[in-house]
Amino acid sequence: MGRLTTHILDTALGRPAGGLKIELWSLEENPSHIKTVVTNHDGRVDAPLLDGEEFKVGQYELRFHAGAYLKSTGASLSEPPFLDVIPLRFGIANKAEHYHVPLLLSPYGYSTYRGS
């Protein structure tokens, strides 16, 4: 069975982004909140965001609460911050594959890709 995971790295500080809140939403038919998690000291969550019977083909959105995290690090931010909640929409097309969605984050930019 496939699964969905994520990992956040703070590129400005050169370390994993621990304590960052992430919401997972399903965008099928009526958007619905699936769960909210917080990254651990390694910038990961302790279990897959989706796996088993929960892991389904469809459209999803991860909402990374970057603004609150960046403020907690003492980063010099504007008010309001340039980046606050980062929505990342993606599709799961194959239930048998591992979908890893990492986020590379700094106060004024981010990037993502499909990892392994």
C-alpha cells in the first residue's frame, strides 16, 4: 500500500523545521479537513499523513503554517509576514506508491517537489 509523508527544512537556519503545524485537506467534491499534525524535531510527522484505507486517489492540499513557525524561530518578519499559511495542492494518482511532499522554507520563499 502507498502512503503520504512530508518533511520540512528551514533553509534559512539550515535545520529541520520542528514545531510547524500542517493541515491536510481532501479537495474531492466538498473540501474537507482530514487532520492536523505538528512536525517533530526532525521536521517530520511521527506517522504517515495518509496510509492504509485512508490513502486514496484524489486531490489534496497541505496547508503549512509557516508564519507562526517562522515567528517562533525569531526570524525578522514583516507584519503581516510575507509567508503565512502556504497551501500546496497535489494529486495522488496511484494508491500503490509513496507520495513524499517535502517543503524547503525560508522567510521569503519556499520550494517543493515530489520526493521519495
